[in-house]
Amino acid sequence: MPRGRYSLHDPHDHTPLAEEHFHCAPGPSGWRYVSQLTTPAGDRSGSVDLALDDLGRPLRLEIHAGDWQVRGAALDGISWVRTDPTGTEATEGNVRAHAFTGTSPAFLVATARLLRLTPSSTATRVRLVALTDPVLAPRTLDQSWALVDRETHATDNGPLIVDAYQVTALDTGEQHTVHLAGDVVLSAPGIELEDLKSPPSTFD
């Protein structure tokens, strides 16, 4: 079960945003990721609990940012309920999309798991519901993912396979690279892996 810490920062000016303490593991029905977020000052600022089924679809998502909360799942596309800080108002949403995304590294692993690309695959288009900070406002966007490189590195715990994905925002054409090893993000814009207590899990 990988357990560790990511640092999150603004990908443009590198302003520190949060630290995300996480653990994750594959299970009989898919994969689960749980994390707690703290501000640079050390105050608790949110949490993520994401469970995928064996095909990489979101069985359950519960995410908190400040006092905002979203609960969602793959149901007739992607469905969610967003609750305001007072807890008195809840708005429901549903769109024809494949999965959620956001600032947490969990969403990058989840999208890669959903697409199951190989180095010989062509770029694949995916529609996602982005939960944007700081109030988890939902926004539908389209991305293109391509697995452009796969390298095997020797480690004390056996071979480590690192996949490099080229991700393109289809509305702006902006591209960036995401490096994954199993269910751990090694690097991505705005994300740095600071600490890892055990090796990444591998998917079948």
C-alpha cells in the first residue's frame, strides 16, 4: 500500500498551495485513494476519498475543500451533489462524461487507469468534470491523453515501470507531461512527490 506525501503548487508561479498526505491500494473491486490536505502553514484544508471499479470508473468520490463538499459517482454519465459551507444548500449535477478531475494527484492515476493506454495506442479523447478550487466548482472539459514513453528502472524492490503521458487540453491546445509509476504520480505540473513509504502498486 503506497503511502506518502505530495506537495501541490501553482504550476505557473510555483506558489505553494498545499501538502497532500495519501495512501492508496488496489483491491478486489478496483482501487481506492484517501488523502488529507494541509495548507503551507499546516492547517487542515481538505480531503479526498476516491474509489474506482475494476474498469477505472469512479464508484464513489467524496472531496472536501474548506467547507465545500462534493459527492459523486459514475451514474448515467457523471453525477454529483455539491454542498455549500453552511450545509443548507445542495446542488445536483449530471453530464455525459467519463470521470472527475481536479488538483489531487489521485485524478491523474484514475484517468490513466480508465484509459489503459499502451505505447502503441493513438491519442485518446476523454471528457472530464473538473472540480476547481477553492470552492469545488464543477466544469466540464475535454482532454487528449497519449502514452508517449515507457521506461523500466531497476530498484531494490524490483523493476519500476514509469509511464510518460502527454496530456493536451483540447480547448486551448496547452500540453503537459505526467509521469506515473503504477498508482503513484512521480511528477506533473503543480505536483511533486516529496515522500513515499513503500513502492507503488501495479495494476493487472
